[in-house]
Amino acid sequence: MATEISGANMVATTFPHTMGSKKRGAGDDDNDSFSPTLLINKKSHVTKEDPVAALANVRHEFGEHGGVNMSIEASATFTVMEPETMGRLFSGELGPDRDFYVYSRHFNPTVLNLGRLMAAMEGTEAAYCTASGMSAISSVLLQLVGAGGHVVASQTLYGGTHALLTHFLPRACGITTSFVDISDHAAVEAAIQVGRTKLLYFESISNPTLTVADIPELCRIAHAKGTLVVVDNTFAPMVISPARLGADVVLHSISKYISGAADIIAGAVCGSASLINSMMELQHGALMLLGPTMNAKVAFELSERIPHLGLRMKEHCSRALEYAIRMNNLGLKVIYPGLEDHPQHQLLRSIGNPQYGFGGILCVDMETEERANRLMYQLQNCTQFGLMAVSLGYYETLMSCSGSSTSSEMNDEEKARAGISPGLVRMSVGYTGTIDQKWTQFDKAFSKLQSPTKFSV
């Protein structure tokens, strides 16, 4: 049951198809008093529900004039028909559930539609989309932990998240974090302090070491101690559904796979209606007051891409598996959950959504940064296998040496503890070209790397 909080009467996902609604006057109540439960995705937390099937159940937003695509509501501010309506909007009596809007930092209909899609995909009651993945992460931590609170987190996280927990939050508001090996369940349980630890934070598949979290077991441990579970699912949309496995909050950097084109920065918070409502509360909500507002034009672009995310993920994942097998056969040290020798291979097989594979990212450990750089130089500049760039989820293969790029916020000791070697090359596998064409490019580059001829970048 959603809680009714001032300024936040809005959330949920599943509705029938609609051509959009005409704004009513504030007095057109028709005895249909506000009921938050009408806006909740009632199919949330269904075990093993296919995310694509869940998305197909979301209402289709048509354009203002009957166009098959929804219209973009680009307005920053919204008018009302009667002056008394403004007060009712700010008191929370009227809101987006009744097609009343006041200001796009609060709610925007185009952005809310994207939230419906995200919530359906992740199997949560609600979702709110933000201007970046880091804004989603930081807003959730500030909302749920608070000044002086305690977090237990995986020792292997995206570098920006690790820096937020290690440096910024302790300095800014006294939030402290205990970092643990998320695969060591005894250590996780021991680190959670009853009454003090507010949440357990980890990534479904860790960046960059590709450790797969046992989400059901970690949720059992945390919930038994009254601690919330927050999961960053950026590496595994469609592949894993953390909320359906027990997680309380699911976060995304939409910039990655969901965008798919490396042209948008965006994030999302997926969770209960009461959580999203509290984060949008006028006086205490982190999302409302920090203002990480998504642009409506960006929300429209993303809403057009989510319907084919499932197809894209299948191709990312199938190619990643094929390349991982072939690289492994070359004698390279390959880290990929789809390989049977990966420590969590069977775990991902058991908790993952069928048909979507084992993720679109693989790692090759070249042991030293010099060897890693040589490999990437050959792959980009000599054979055109991929591009040296950070981020992931692009249609071209992206490569980076994690220790000196996306994990550079961590010191050497922290990287060693997280299992990030100096020569770890993270590859976000794209789907352009044919598999044999791209493999020929990789094989040629690797052969050059093995040549005794002196090479310098």
C-alpha cells in the first residue's frame, strides 16, 4: 500500500492503452477521491516474470493528436483553470494521478511514462527517472541512510559509487560504510549492525570483476536484521530482476544498456510507491529537493528505446559468450559469468531470467597495464575490433583498462582487495558486424600482440 505524502501522489506502472486525457477542472471530482493504490503496479515481485512480457502490459501512451508515439511535454511549468487549484496542488490533494501538474522538477508526464516502463521492467511498484545514474544512487543513499547512518557495501563497486561512500558521504553527512566481499555471506551478516545499518548496497554483477551477487540470500540476511537492500542493476537489465528476487530498491544508470547509443546521461530509482513518494515529498524528499530532474525530451528518447532492449540484450549477451569461449580457447585469462569455470556460473543460471544470457560484458586479464594497453591499441587502431572508451551498452564494443579508468578512484590496496588487477581489460561487447568478422579482427590483433617485434603505443 502506498503512503499518501504531500506533493507526491503519482506512482505506478500498469494501465490500459490510452490516448491521453483532457485536463479536468479541479472541481471535477466525480466522487473519485484520490487512492494511491490505483496507481501501483500490481504485478510487482512476480517470480521469474519475463521483463519483456511485463513491459508489454504497460499502457501505450499515444500522441496528443492520435500519433502512435506519445507527445513530448516540454513545459517547465503548467497552468491551472482556477486559482484555488494551485494550493490544492502544493498540498498534495491534486497531482499527476489526476492529470494535474505544477512544475517539471516535481513531475512531468513524459518523464513519468518512462518511470512506468522502468518499474514494469524491474517488477517494482514505481520508478522515478533522474538526470544521471550517480544522482539516482546519491539520492537513495541520502534518503534512506541519513546523517550519521551506516551502510554495508560490496568492496567491488563502480569507482564513482566507491568514492561517494568512501569520501563524500563521510565528509558531508557522517555516513560511514563497511566494505565486504559480497560473496562471503558470513562477513556480510557480521558487518550488518542491528539498529544502525540502514542498508546493504551491491551491484547485481559487479563492475568490473563480474562477481554475481546471490541476491535472494543477501536479501534474506539483510531483512532478517531489519536492513534494506539496494541493488545497482546497470550491468544486467533484463538478465537479472533484483526486485523479483527480494531487493527493496533497484538502481540504474540508464546511460548504458537502456540508452544503447552512448548519447544520453540518465538514471532511475525503482522501488515501492512509498519510497518514491517519500523521495518526492516537498519538504524532505531527496529527489524533490536535490533536483536531479530528467529532461522530457530525454525521457521521450529513452521510452522509444526500451521496447527493443530485450532484443539488444540477447545479442549483447550471446556475442559476449561466443567471444569469451573463443578467447578462453586462445589461452587468455577470461572472466565471464557464462563460462562454466566462473565461480558464480550456476548461481546466475539459477537467478537470471531465461533467454537473456549471462551479461554483455567480459573481462580479459592481461596482468599488466602495459600489456592491456598494447592489446587495446591493436584492437582499436589496427583491426577495428572495438573502441577505447569507458561506459558500456553501446552497439560497438567498448574497451577500457579498469584500474586506470572507471576504478581509478580506488587506491591500490582497495583495487587489490576488490580483485581488480592492473591489466584488467573490461569489454562491453557490441553487436555490429558479423561474429566471424569481428572475431577475425580480434584474432589478428592478438596475433600481433604475440609477435616478438618491438611495439610501442
